[in-house]
Amino acid sequence: MSGAERLVFQPDASLRLQRGINLIADAIRPTLGPIPRSIAFDLTDAEKPPELLDKGGLIARRITDLPDRDEDMGAMLLRGMLWQLYDELGDGTATAALLFQSIVNDGLRAIVAGADAIRLRGELNRQLELALSGLRQQKTAIEGRDELAQLAYCICHDRELAERLGEIFAFIGEYGQLDVRRGHRREIAHDYMRGMYWQRGAVSRAMLRGGKEADRMVMNDSAILLSDLDIESLDEVAPLFAALMGAGAKNLLLVGGKFSEPVINFILANKKPEQFRVVAVKTPGETPQHQHAHLTDMAVITGATPLYKAAGDTLRGMKTARLGSARQVWVERNLFGLVSDRDNQGELTEHLADLLEQLEYARDKDSEAFLRTRVGKILGGVAILRIGDGVPARMDARIALAKETAKSLRQALRDGVVPGGGAALWAIRDALRDQSADDSESRAARRILLEALEAPLRTICHNAGFDGATVAKLDGEPPGTGIDARSGEAVDMLSAGIVDVASVVEASLHKAVSSAALALTIDVLLHHATPPSSYNP
């Protein structure tokens, strides 16, 4: 075959894929649970200490180019699924790795014993739907500061960070804005901001001088001009400034796509900013579509009529009636925000309903995230979390952890929670046992899935130092009962505050079972003589 180095057939194909899958899964296995063990990754820089990892997605990402190319194909099969899960949800990868590994190992044994791979895959996918239905029945809503803080602790295992995030999300809700920043002190601090803000700052730091705070300008009762125009000529802005001053305006926030140097210098040449101050910021958004969306949101908040390049709008002869207003405008080096002065609840409600409808039908991950951000600016609160630490590397790691935990809290507020510690998956087994099995593949699929659903809970107990006798305490206990990995006792997980985000567990189960079922049908491995190099899953 042209371009092919070699072909690998059964039984070698399955055995070597299996070894690669087990290598990845066994490397991730110690990280599951509230008492995880770390994986040391040897950096290429000999002067730096090894990187310590306890996130399954990151561990899988670090593993590339196994010496045996057959095993490497199996490892990359699992790695790709885990990285996709980590990229989408930021969690659930260790659980997914164990489910995948268990299904592949037991599935291959069933195939060797005579089961048909294609029919076994179909039965696994059929019983997956039953398992997902059983999981969804265990969902419960989460609310309140204490419950959110406990969930945050289950995710990040950092009590101080969890308490802060619990308080923040009790205030801002699912859609509210959270800005995680580097702090200037050793401890964690947070505060809340009024209004709505965007990721754009003053086009010149000099525009922020003269305020009460360094690098921050606050303007009360400000006029607002919204546009995506390239503002390049003094002849465009000078008449507007004169008209506003003649009308008694004190402040103007000028939003535009680009500002020429002469225009910026003209604004900075203002000798009497106490009488009339102008601060210019660039239009938020990296694409014209995003810019248009942000301007639309700001128009609802301020009452302004935006000017658009695509519509042929210009500042020449512009009527001041197109300007909006805000009770307060604040501008920093990288952010600006608005506090509305309008009594337009009906208009805001209608605009919010449109955004929520778009969100309901969004299928693209980036579009969904952008719409959620827009909804958050209108519906939720605004909070800033400042992470401080004396060691910069530790601070950066804690910032990343805070962002991942915040992502999971949003998902929990939206989708609910299920009993944690593997208890939700353990409870699904009863629903599977009640189903009849008419043929050998159906019976094999049920047995394989039942075994896989036990793996996360058993692994959590093992990582915490407990043996099989501890798991045996669950015999005869009602659904939702699990093992508290810190005490080794059987407890009601919801009452104990040991919970997992429902959508994360559901996605882990779905991806692991469907991907492993597909892997069982691989019969031949084909190696190209010159494979393309890539470190992306």
C-alpha cells in the first residue's frame, strides 16, 4: 500500500491498543478523589523542578510519542477524548479515563470469549441511554452560599478559595461576571462592582489622570457615543465636543473602532477637564460581529443609537440625540464600565429574552460562551476575585484553579448536582440490573457497564487508603449513599455536601462509554511511513 509503513491485524491490534490505553489511564488513576496523588512530569529544562500534576486532562496532554507506535495509537485514542472533555468542562477526565479503561479491558475479554464486536458496541450504547436516564433522575438543584462553597471545595480542595467563590456565586448567580486577577497581597480578596463592564480600557493612560484613583477615571452623569468608526479627523470630533459643551454636558465617553494620533492628542490637549472631560475607548470585541453585539447591548443600557461603519455612518453632522447617557462611567487601563441611569426595565427584559432564546438554540461552543457573557452583563452581578501569593508560580496555579472551579459552579447552577464521590454512578447499577438481557452480547454489555460504574468509587477509596471492605459497607444502603473518603464511613452524599456537577458526570459517562464502545470495533492499525507531527489531540 502506497505511503503505508505497515498494517497490524488482530489479535495484535487490540492488544497493543489496550496497552496504550492502560498506560494513560493508569497514569491518571491516582489523581481521582479528594485525597489525590500527584504525577511528576519531567520538564525539558534541567534547572527547573518536575511539574506536579493532578488533573487528568493535563496529564493526558503531556503524554505524547510513546516508543511503541501501536501503543501510542491506543494512548492517543484515549488522550483525544480526555482533552476534549477537559477543554469543554474542565473536569471529569479522571472518571472518564477509568470508565473507558474498564469498558475496553472487559470488552476485549468478551470479544475473545466469542462476543461480536459490532453487536456489543450497539448494546453498550443502548444501555448507556438507560444509565444516563438513571443519572438524570438523581439531579438536584444547588443554591445558597454554603452549598456553593461546599461544591467549590469538592472541586478545588482549597477551603479559602472555595469560601470566596461560594459567596461570589451566591451574589452573581449563573450568568454574573467574575474577573479573576493577580492580587497584590498574600491573601485572597474580592469585591463587587456596580454596573456592567467590558474588556477595553482608555486609548491613552493620560486620559485617566486627575481622578481620585491612579489609572482609574470615574465620570458621573456622562454622555455616551457608541460606534465602531475609525475616528481620524479633528473636523469630526471638534463640532461634537462644542455642541456638548454648549448644551452643558460635563463628561463624554467616546467609543470607537480606532482613534488617530491627532484625535487622541486633541482630547489630551484639553486644558479644563473639570469643565468638560472626554475619555476614549476602543469598541469591545475582536470581530465585527462581536463588536456589533456589544454595541447593541450598550445601546439598550444607555439609550444611545450606535454608529456603524457598515451602514456608512459618520460623525459629521451627527445629532446629539443619538448620544446615550449613564449615571456613572468608570474607565481603567484595561476595562470600562457603565451604571445605567435609565428606567427601561421593559426594554431590558425584552432584550434579555432575545439573548436567552439565541442561547437556547446555540450549538457552537464559542457562540454559547459569548451569549452567556452578554446575558451576564445584563442579568447578573459583577465581582472581582484577587488571588495573592508570595510565590508567583503558585499564584498562577491558584488563578487557573479558581477559573476552573468557577466554570464548574456555573454549570452546577445551570444543570444541578448529583451525589459525589462516584456514588451517582454506583447507584445507576440498580437500573441496569432490572433490564432483561436476551442474548450473549446484551448480557456481556450489562456486565461490562456494571463493572465500569463501580470503578470510580473503588478508585477513590483506594487512593484514600481504604480497601475493599470499606466499599462493602454500601451493601444494602439506599441510592445516594457513598463513602466519605476522609473518614471511610458510608454517608448520604448529598446531606454530607459531597456532590459532583451533574453535567460533568453525565458528559464523562457519555463520552467514555461511546468512545470505548467504538474502540472495541477497531480491527486494523495502519501506520504511515511519514506521519504528520502534531501535539494536539
